[in-house]
Amino acid sequence: MTAQNELRLLPWSGPEDKPCYLSTNDRGGYMSRLADAIESEQLEAAAELLKQAAETLGDERACPEDMQLLAKELAGALRDVLRVATTRGHLLEASEPHSI
């Protein structure tokens, strides 16, 4: 088992929206690859949503309900992207050689 600061934050939540962590030193293992694939999908979805947001915001006919839905979707995408950034930042820190 790895130390607490080496646990990988996974790109999904557990019960009650609590974070899930993976304890492994094998970055090529099944769960690590699954997490990498889901993170990639989340980033792609966020990029697509950003394009849609630009279109919706530029549409004079967009109603308040459209804007509210857009805001909810953007908030969810932002949550996912921040989780990916946090995870990848921790992975970078863990892979850097420690100097004494």
C-alpha cells in the first residue's frame, strides 16, 4: 500500500459524492488505465461543452432555461477537469525525484 500522499484520486465519486482513491504503484494496471481513459473522456467532453457554450452564449434566442442548463453542465465539467488536474498534479509530484 502506498502512503496517503501517493494515493491516486480517481475521476469518479463514491457514495455521498465522496472522493475515491486508488492505492497502487502500478500505473499500467487495469484500474489506473481505466481512470486514465475516463479522465481523457472527461477532458474531451469539457472541450465539446466549451464549444457549445460559446454557441449558446452567442445565441440571442437562448432562453433562461437554456442558460441555466448550460451553467449546470459547465459546473459539472469544471468539477471533472479540476479533479483531473489535481490527480495529474499529484502524479507528477509522485514521479519527481526527491532531493534531500
